[in-house]
Amino acid sequence: MPYDVPFVPTPEVVVRRMLQLANVKRGEVVYDLGCGDGRIVIMAAREFGAQAACIEIRKDLYEQTLRRVKDLGLEDRVHVIYGNFFEEDLSEADVVTMYLLTSVNERIKPKLERELKPSTRVVSHDFEVPGWKPLIVEDLYEEWRSHKIYLYKILGLEIPVPVSDLEERLKSVQLNEKYLEVLELIDGNRSIEEISYKMQLTIRSVRNIVSELMKQGLIKEVRVVK
């Protein structure tokens, strides 16, 4: 592999803090790039209620993680991928975790910017992403050394735009209360992230509702502003 990164396990206290800083919520999707023994995705699933996927190029580590996931009965919540994370589609992620090297972070940065949706959180252990401004940099001390955690967010806004004849169309459509509440907040100016904050829902949940409203012919488009 041209981007070789040695396997050094992240201490569990650091893993937990990475997931806390990324504010992982139940039902969100966490991707770990170079998952090692799978400890990040396993904790994301067990403690945070996430769906998780990890990508590992070393066959022995991939098989080790696969065994752990099966032993813990997490096959329906953790997807273990044998491959190169530079070649895998990351667009489904709500959160991406990394313990790579600064040089590898720099190489993966264009792919993250291209594939990840606005507001996706990226959390890196020890190594920053050159050129990105972190939301949080936290020092964490455990046993024999200190660790740095960098939290980033993909820039941009997703703005759903209602159809011009919304009131007329609503007369022939049955919507549940939550869908109606989301629809009331859609005005062509508010972003999906802002709506999720007001509704106390995950961004993923609001995206899914917006997608359903589009199918019902109530949303014209989702404008992405980067």
C-alpha cells in the first residue's frame, strides 16, 4: 500500500472521547478509516447506538475485526470492509474517525471534501488535517502519554426548497406530525442542519424526511452551498 500506516491501537478512553466530541447519536453512521482491531466501530455501535463501517487493508486485522464483530453479535450494526479506504465510497458517513498520519490525512482530504455531505464530522487522533480549521482541539492524558483529538466539520449547507404551490399540494397529501413539523421549517433559507437542531433530530433523520417529502412532490430541490 502506498499510504502505509502502522497499526497502533487507540486507547479506549481516547476512542470514547473521540466519539463524544463528534457527538455520535443513535442511528448515525460512523466510518473508521483503517480500523485495526475494530475497537472504534465496536464502541460506536455498543455504547452510542450507531451503525458503523470500518475499512482495513491488512488481511489479518480485517479477519480479527470480523471475528470480534461476530463474537459480539454486532453483524447487523458493524460492517467490516476489506479494502483500501482511498477506493471506498464514504458518502454515507455522518462521522468519520481516523488515526493515520498527517501526510495521509493530507492525501485523503480531497476525497473527504468531495464525498462527504455538509456538516459531516471528521475526528482525527493525534494528526491534524492540513488546511482545515478544527472546531475543537483537545488534549487527553492517559497512563503513559498525552493524546490530541482534532474535530472538524465539512463546510457547506444543504437547503431544501419547497415547491411554489405547496399549500395546494398539501390538500391531497397525508403527512404525519413529524413530517409536517419539518415541512413548516422548510422555507428555502434554513439548512437541514438548522432544522435538525430546531427539531432535536439527527441531520440524517431530517435528510431522510426531506427525501420523502421530495418523493411526495412537496420539496422542489435541495440546494448545496459550499
